[in-house]
Amino acid sequence: MDDQSVVNGTPAHMKVMAYRKYGSPDVLQVEYLPIPVPEDNEVLIRIQASTVNRTDCGFLRGKPWIVRFFSGLFAPKAPVLGCEFTGEIVGVGTKAAGFSIGERVFAFKDDDYGFGGHAEFTVMPVAGMIAKVPDNVGIEQAASALEGAHYALHYIRAAGITDQHSVLINGATGAIGSAALQLIKDIGARVTAVCATEHVEVIRALGADKVVDYKRDDFTKLTETFDVVFDAVGKSTSGQCRSVLREGGTYMSTELGPYCQNPLLAIVSKLRGNRSDLFPLPQNLNEDAVLLRDKMQSGAYLPLVDKIYQLDEVADAFRYVETGMKLGNVVISIGDQPG
Ligand SMILES: NC(=O)c1ccc[n+]([C@@H]2O[C@H](COP(=O)([O-])OP(=O)(O)OC[C@H]3O[C@@H](n4cnc5c(N)ncnc54)[C@H](OP(=O)(O)O)[C@@H]3O)[C@@H](O)[C@H]2O)c1
């Protein structure tokens, strides 16, 4: 491989934003770590952009506590957050088939591989969620293409949504919701999307058949009923949504619920042999990165980008994402940074 990791026989270093203890965005700090060396089955990527998403926020604070079974019980196992990113391949392991130096890729790397997107370089196994960036997609959109969309894909599949279904999405403005809206419209289902007044036009432009402004109307009081209610921001409960679900309909939420009831309701639902409540657990599949690349190439799916921050401003990006009011995705631009 063209080795960026070693200069004159010594490991080269890269700038990262790291955290060594759980806490607020104030615990994030600039560090210089050795550029990782790719294993045989990995590529080395010079990162151009990453995101700060709700998964990063959970890992930063170590909350809810269940997160710590993955992130480290008392302190973070992996110091660099950023689970999705785009960049240029600058090194290829001996068995990393299918990728070449100079190619632009986008990827999602989960906690098993220690995230690592808030850095100038990272390594990525080629069997993971990685694909080449289509020519029609910008760096910022490619960087934010996978986290929200891979959750959306798994919820869509779990519910078995088809072109015959009518779906309500609450929180269609989030990373998961905005991806779900586009992917469900691509299937051909009818979508009613819920958002705030100021985002009605954005959501309509993403393809919603009908938009409910939650500042004026409570979607749980609609007279219309749906085959699927997907709460992509976890603000409702299954009980509140029963009246807008058709008989045999399905409720799904991206949050555990105020009493952590959503996974339990899904288990009860499964034991009863119906699909009234689902709580799907996503998988990180290479073929889904390829599928989402194809959807971006065809124009069926384009990630919604809100604010763009520089690597040094990652803490501010976290503060914004933690408000729970971002519009789609928040991107970190990673190029030549001062200092
Ligand atoms: N299950 C998991 O493993 C998992 C993983 C990642 C994320 N999550 C959860 O999934 C949820 C969505 O995450 P995300 O990154 O897609 O987006 P997000 O940052 O949580 O959502 C932002 C959007 O939510 C909308 N919103 C806020 N309050 C609302 C309300 N009361 N009703 C309807 N919409 C509201 C806002 O749009 P408006 O201004 O238009 O309201 C905002 O644009 C989060 O709760 C997150 O914790 C779960």
C-alpha cells in the first residue's frame, strides 16, 4: 500500500477530537494520535467530512446507561467519535479487494470498530458499510448518508412497508425521519409527515403526500388512520397512537419510551403473533451501503444537511445536536485545520 502511516520510519500523526471520560461536549479535546495502519482487509481513508448524530451524543455522555455495555462501562473504550464519514482512500490492505487508492468512499463504522470519524484519517474494513460516492453527491451529503438511513431501512423492512400502505412519520425532519420519508416514498407508499411549522415546505419537497404541523395539530387526534405509525423522534407512545392505527396496524418508535416500554411491547406483540408494536434492531450491512449509494445515484434519496462545522468546532456541533432540533444531519468538515 501507499503508506501514509509512516514518515521516515516513524508513525505519522493525525489530528482528532477525542474524549477520555463521559460528559458534556466540554470533555472533547484536540489530540494528535498515530495514523492507523490498515489491516489486510481494511482501507485507510483520509477523511473529508463526518457527522455528529444522536448515536455520537449517547456515546459522549454514556447515556442511557445501556450504551455503556457497548461504549465502555466506566470510561470510553474508543476515544474518537464519528460513526459515519466520507473521504479518499489513501491506503489499501493486501486483501481489501474492490477499492483503490484515490477513490472517494462513504462509510458507517459502529462501536465494534471504535467509530473514528472525528479525525483526519481512519481505517475501515471493506466488508463493512462502505461504498463509493456517486458523482452526483457532495461530500457533506455522502458523509451523512448512512446513520439515519440504516435505521430507517431496518424499520421499513421490519414493518414490511409496501406501495399499498399508508404511513405516518412523526419527526420527518430528523436524520432517521427524513431518510425514512424518502425511502418510503420510493417504495410507493402514501406518507403523512409530522413536523414544525418552519419545516413544512422542506418536508413537502422531500415528497410527503400530506404534512401535519404539530404546532397547530396533534397527529394522534387525526380522524385518518394508518397502516404504520413510525415515530422517528420517539415523542409519542404506542397507546397514544392506537386511535390513528388501522386494525392490524403497526407502531414503531426510535426511542425506548418513557418507561422503556417499547422493546417490551414489541416482545409481547411477537409472543401474541401480531405486529402491533415493533422495536427493530439494525444491522450494519455492506449491501445496504451499496443500496443507499444506488438510491442517491438515482435521486431517490438525498440526505438532508443542516449546519456544517469544522473539526475544531465539534463541541459546538454536539451542543446543537443535543438540542434535539437539528434538521436532518449535522456535518463536520475535515480538511486542513489550523493548529
Ligand atoms: N434506536 C436507536 O438505536 C437510535 C439511534 C439513533 C438515534 N435514535 C433516536 O432517534 C431519534 C431521532 O434521531 P435523529 O437523529 O433522526 O433526529 P433528531 O435530532 O432527534 O430529530 C431532530 C428533529 O426532530 C424534530 N422534533 C423535535 N421535537 C419534535 C416533536 N415534539 N414532534 C415531532 N418532531 C419533533 C425536529 O424537527 P421540527 O423542528 O420540525 O420539529 C428536529 O428537526 C432520537 O430520539 C434519537 O435518540 C435512536
